[in-house]
Amino acid sequence: MRPAYDTEPVPAHDFEHIEGKVFRVPEGSIVKTEQRHPGSRVLHALDRWASKPTLALSAVTAVVVWVLLSTLLGFPARLETVFQTLAAATTLAMVFVIQHTQSRAQEATQRKLDEILRASPEADNSLITLEEAPDNELKAATDAHRDVRRDTSLGPPA
């Protein structure tokens, strides 16, 4: 199976540019030579841009101005249709942006947790594939771990 990206060692004086920031790469470090899909980068950029407080303030201001303008013009049907269409399109687009960024973050978190489970000698390695398990196996694991937590909270018998 091919790795997610090709790597190559770099000398200490090279710098890596990531999302507009410059980082010093230590000698012998591995640098990614393949980047994320361009669509993924665009969605993450939109997510970062949409999460800024100034954008939220701008959106609220635009809505207030739109309502005031509509009030002054007697709520013309065409103006309201444009507003509803823009609101619906923006909402739909943001659903996909948020879904993509959260899914990618969840996947990365899951891989990190899998690595922790693999590294821990006492861990139950069957939990690594639990997200792909049938519902009855997931419920059985949940029940088993609930019992373990309950037994642990009760403490050892005196």
C-alpha cells in the first residue's frame, strides 16, 4: 500500500511553508511532498474564514441592513426572494464545509487514538476497528466498558 504522501529527508537550512507560515525544518526531518486535495484545502480555508468573529459581525450587520431596507421599501417580494435564496445557498454551502472539516479532524483524531491503543500493552486492540464493527458488537463493547467503569467506581472490596 502506498503511503499518504512521499517523504524525503531535508537539510536543516530548508524551510517549509504551511498555510502561509514558515517553519524551520530540523535536519533529517521528513517533509511531505504531496499536499491535501485542492478541494480540501479550499474547504478548510473557507472554514477558517467563516469562523472569524469579524465575519459573524458582518453577517449580522448585513441582515440588519437588509431588514431595514426591506422595511423602508415595503418588503418587496423580489427582495425577499433574493434574501431567502442567498440565505439558503449560504447555509447549504456551510453545511458541506463544516461536514468536511469535522470529518477530516475526526479521522485524524481516530488515527491518533488507534496509535495510542496499539502502543499501550494493556489496551484491548479489538477497539481499534470498533468504528467499522456491526451495531451489536458496538453495543456489547459499550456495555462491557460500562461494567468496567461501574466496577472501578465502586472500588475494591474492603
